[in-house]
Amino acid sequence: MATEYGESYGFLDEGTRRHRLPAGLRAPFEARHWRELIYVVLSLPISILLFTYAVTMVSLGAGLLVTFLGVPVLAAALAGCRGFGALERVRARGLLDLEVADPEPLRMRKRGFMAWMGAVLKSGASWRSLLYAVVQLPWAVFSFAVAISFWAMGWTLLTYPLWFWLFPLYGGQGGIQLYGDETHRIYLDNPFEIGVTALVGLLFTLATPWIVRALTTVDRLMVHGLLGPSRLATRVVELESDRGVVFDTAAADLRRIERDLHDGAQARLVALAMDLGLAKEKLAEDPQAAARMVDEAHGEVKTALQELRDLARGIHPAVLTDRGLDAALSAVASRCTVPVEVQVDLAERPVPAIEGIAYFTVSELLQNISKHARATWAAVDVWRVENRLMLQVVDNGVGGADASAGSGLAGLTERLDAVDGILVVDSPVGGPTRITAELPWRAV
């Protein structure tokens, strides 16, 4: 954590561009609008193809269910819809900048065509892809009609001053006809009417990008909801990832404990045994030297005991088990290099696992303050909000903490995420730093 404390458009670099025109005026000319318009235009023929394939194959499979042939036809229909869904995700990624993960893969216990067919028919992603192929057609027809109507009307009216002369020259009339009967006709043919027409076209042109954006928002929801992974599958992936983090963290803790024992207390105890052996040999011939060696060994014993106490405190402090978070965090705060105010407002204790994670989270944050924050004051608050345990550590140091820098805060984030926790860092350069952690509340 040592280094933690310390869309625009235009002609400049993407991150430093400034716009002279407001978003409403430049929207019709932005690349995003044209990509979204192309997406809407392409959706109509693609949806016709998808709908035709889905309805034909499903109808054929349903009709053949009286024979065994209906089942593989249905499986082929669903597999084809999954393939089309993959292409739709690619199209949404390229034109809508929408990143949608692949749905859960087929789960086959055995190999072979029968196992594959059963997996396709049981997969929820297959049926969601079929539903997408069916419901996209009516929406594509609607969005195509609305988008093209507004776009064509806007640019036609906006550019009317440039081409209205085509009517009298080739059409035999004075311009766009607003009204006509057997005796009376009204044309847009004088400068004022032409100007008003262009103004109306400008309004349509400026409104079209936002209308198209609203239409593609529905497309985004459909692609994300029907062609992406289900919530259950996403949750399973998260739990698998969290389980890996837990295993990695436990393995790292075991290696740390082994290293501390080998390099600390074990090495000191080996030296102590050697000193006592030498003292035993000198006891008869040089009692005074033996007494000095025993006295030195006594000091080594005290040091080894302190190291073992520190190591045990790092594994799980006894004060946390006996007296809870309030006393344990007060003990940690007393060892911090800056004054720390501790407030724990809990009517009951959480389960030991959550209590331990909360203790070590605050402990590591206070160690970071001691090492890197250059603060003169810090505070720790612990409280409960419904089914969440809240931790907040504040200091008046130099700030600049960043959980994405791959340091101590990143490790804390992974540990909290493994138990459905959250770590939020608010640390502007110059301070103050406010780090808030949320943990699930489970009472003893």
C-alpha cells in the first residue's frame, strides 16, 4: 500500500477533449448514433431470419413429437438459436458497445449425441435464445419503423431548402403539398414556409438520436437478459471464484505461519537449546560463565514467548474470542502509531468467521495507516445496518489510496468479496482517507 497514499468527442485526445457544442447539437453526427441506427436497420432482416428459423424448426419438431424424430429436431432448433444468439452478442458488442458474457455451457454427464441432445433441451440458455428469436421480430419491426421514419423525415425536411426546386422542375407543382382538393392547394413554396420546414426538420433531426438510443436500450436489455448468463449461473461462477480466493488465502496464511515459525520462534528455540547445552558443559568447570549463558537463554525464552504470542494473535487473538470486537479492536488501536478512536455499536456478536474477518480488516487498515498514511489521527467505527456489518476506518493522512493498484487493499477486497462483502475506498490525494467495508451479518 506504499504507493496508494501519495466519452468525449472532438479533435483532442479522448481523455482531454472539450466540446464547444452541447450534446444535443452534436448527437446526430456522432459515431455512436450511426452505429445504433445501423443496429436498428440490421435488426429487421436478421429478426425475420431468426423468427422464420425458430418458428419453422419448433413447429416441425412439435409436429414430429409423435415420433422420435421430433426430439432431435427440437434440439437442433435450440442449438441453432444458441448459435444465432452468439452472433447477436457479437453484433451488440460491435455496434452497441455492449459486453455480454457467454451463457452457461451445456452440462453433459456423458459423451455422445443423446447426452448432447438432453443437455440442449435442459439448458435454460437454449430456451431463452428461442424466446429472443421470437420476441425480437415485433420489436424490430416497431423500432425500424420509428427510427427510419424520424431519421428520413428529419433529414428530408432539414435539407428541403436545397432540393425543393425539384418539385416545380420535375413534378409540376410548387413544392411539398400540405393540402389539396379540387379547387385549392397549399404548397411550401415561399421563403418563410421553406425556413419553417427546415426548422421542423432540424427538430426531428436533433430528436432522432435520442429516440434511436431509447429504442436500442430495449435491445440492450433483451440481449443482456435473454442471451447472457442467467443470474443463477452468474452466482455459481462468483461462488466458484470466491471459493478459489478462500483457498488461496488460507494457503497463503499457512505459508506465512510456517515461515514465521521457521524463521522466528523455531530458530530462536534452536539457538536456545544450543546455548543451554553449552551452559551444561561449562557448569562444572566455569560456573560463572554457565550462569551468564543461562541468563542469556532466559532472555531468549522471553523473546521466543513474545514472538509466539504475536503469532497466535495474528492467527486469532484470544481477546477477540473472549471479549469480542470492541476489546479486540481497542487492543489493535493501542498499538497503532497514531491516536485512534474506536466506537463499536453492536447489540450482539456476529458469528466467529465474520468477526474474525472484521478484526483482521481493521487491523490491516490500521497497519497501513501506521506505515504509509502520515496521519496524526484516525477513527474506527463499527455498527450494524439490518443484515450488514459495517466497518469504517478514517484518517487525516495524505490520501491517494487505490484499491485497484494490486496492493494490500486489493487483497482485502478479495477477502471480503469471498464472503459477499464490499470494500469502498474514498481517498483523494491530500486526504482524508475514508475506507468503508460491508460484511454480511450472521449472529451467533
